Amino acid sequence: MKQLGEILDQIADGPAIRFAAIVSRDGFIIGNSSSAGESEELAAARAAQLIFAADGLGEELSNGGTKQIVVKYHNGLLVVDCLNSETLLLTAVASEASMAWVQYAVKKCLPEINQRL
């Protein structure tokens, strides 16, 4: 049986993917790919804040809870998938060209991730 880090490494092995991490909704890293560094801890905490704000906005607009957030930056993307009420999957992508890979890799690995949570 694969460990959570190994599954996240499968996602992070895609073209131009910088790292993948499972994060609690209060901003703590539960597991991450081997490509993740120290700055990802701060990113995890801030992503949790982002989801909190998006959930509030969704409620205000009567759209329900957040499922996914994609943030475009000048030098890449951050994709935050809400796995359940307690956990998030962060995937940092160096370029938009690999967004299709992120979606494919997450969909492929999601059953294994959910088994370990």
C-alpha cells in the first residue's frame, strides 16, 4: 500500500508541477510530495484562509461550499481542491500548460488519497 507522500509524488511528477500537499482546513500540512519545501507551510496556512473566505462568499451568494479554487499568478497557478469538510489538496503549477495534467492526476489519485484520510 502506498503512503500518502508517494501518492502526492505521483501528482507532483507531472510536467511543471512544483508540489502537491494535503492540508487541514486549519492550515496544517498532513502530507506532501517530496518536492515541497519550507515555504509550502506558509502556503498551506494561507490556502486555508483562502478557502475560508471563499466559503463565506459562497454562502452569501447562496452557492454552497467551495469545491475548488484556481488562482492564476504571473508565474503559475495554485489549485486548491476541497476533498472533504476537513482537508484540502494543494497543487502548485509552474505554468498553465500543465493544468490538464493536474486535473487528470488528481482525479486518478483521489480514490487512494481518500482511503488514507
